[in-house]
Amino acid sequence: MINNNDCKIVHDLLPNYIDGLTSKETSDYIKDHLNSCKNCNKNYSKMNMKLESNLEKSTEKEINFFKKYKKRLFLLKLIVSAVFLIFIIFTARKMIIISSLSNKAEKLKDSNNYHSVEYHYNYGTYKKVEVFKLDDKYKIIMSTMSDENYENFTIFMKEKLSEENGINRYLANMYVIRGQEKTAYLNENMGNLMNLQNVLYTENLWNLFINSIQTSITTTTLNGKDCYFIANFNGYNNFYPSGVYIDKETGMPVNAVSYEYELEDGTKMYGYPKDFIYEFNTVDDDDFIEPSIEDYQINN
């Protein structure tokens, strides 16, 4: 005969029995009771079915969760890949532009016939630097004008004396005008650093890549020339980090904007804006005719 107390005990133990948490002796006891008690066996079946249903729902939730997680992860990977691809495309475009302009400037840098002009205005002073080059001859004109005075230095580098560490030394005549005074310095030994600069020069492909990442490039026109405006380019020869307009045709600068910079001691300095003009194959021997020495006081 089935004891009602036994049914209560088995009913309380069924959840643990279904989960396999009961001992062997208890499990055998419950199994024997279920074989002999229809009500408990029926309860066991219902409880077991409910547990399996809950388990299936739980499993389905987990599957749906992982499906959503996997979908979101795929979408995230897709977004990251797209951003990386866009980054590579834009950086590659900048590398191609900078490299192309640099190659054009490099071809012109060692030209044997050119005329360059550099203008800048700084703190009430107007300055102009003009260079004429024809083979081994140079003429350099440096003019400074302000409200107080006017200075003009015209240097004729006639004969190349030596070349060492990239610096050429010349036998030169220099004519100086300060206000109304005119002084000539004849047959001076002078070095020349007035060579054209490739402002977008980079030492290697890696250096080009690193500089291209932070550089911004926009297409524009300036002084009637089609240009690229290039900012934040920290190349070896670029002294205009805030921005420089580069002629698309020649790779040479057209204009450099003003900028601030700081010395090691914390002193803030200001770089003034500049305009550039370059002409090639326009210089001839007439550009090297020196002024009449009679108009100058000779400084020995």
C-alpha cells in the first residue's frame, strides 16, 4: 500500500531527481515509487515535460542571442573594414599627390636656368629676395623696405671657387644700397645657399606614408594657377606647416600662409606669409651686367 507521506517526499525530490542531483539510494527509492504510484508518475511526466519545454525555450533564447551577437559582430567588422579601407584610399591618394608634386619639383630643383622671386611682409617690413641662375653664375638681389629705411644687396657670383658638403663658394661682387649710400665689395669669397627647395621632399616611402596620414590636401586656384593647398605636412624641407599652395604643374610653392611656432625656451615666434614666383629658361647674360662702379664707394 502506498503511503501518502511517501508521495509528498517523492514530490519534493522530483526536481532534483530530474536534474540528476539525488544520490543513488534516493534515486532508486524514487524510481521504485514512480513504478508503483500512478499519481506521482503522472506528476513526474508533467514536471519533466515542463522542464524540457523551459530548457528548449532557454536554449532558443541563447541561440537567438548568439545569432544577434554574431550579426552585430559581423556588422561591426564590416564598419571597421569600411573605415580602414576609406583610410587607406584617402592616404594612398595623398601619397600619390605628394609624390607626384615632389618628383616634379625635384626635376626643376637643379635647373641651370631659372629666375625665382620671394616676397614677404613682416612687422611693417617688406622684403623681396630675387635669384637669377645661369649655369654656374648667380645673381642675388635682397631688398628690404620699411617706413624708416631702404636696403638693397645685389650679389654677383661670377666664378665658382670650390664645392664642399653641398655648399658652393664663389668669387663675388656685392653692391649695397642703404638709403642714399652706395658701397661696393669686390672679389669677396662667398658661399651660396640660394638653391631651389623641394618643400614636399620625403626621405623614403615610410616617411611619405607617415606624413601623408596627418596631411590635408585640397584643390584650389591662386594667382591664376591650379594648386593644391597642403597643410600639416612635416617634411624635411617644408618650413610652412600651417599650409602651402603648390603649383600642380611644377610642384613648386606659390604661397605659404602665416603660422606660429615656439622655441625651446618657450618663446613664441611668428612665421610670416610668403609669395613665390618661378620662371625657367628665361635668364640670359644681360641679367649679369654689373652696375657702373663709378656710382659706388669701394670698400677694401
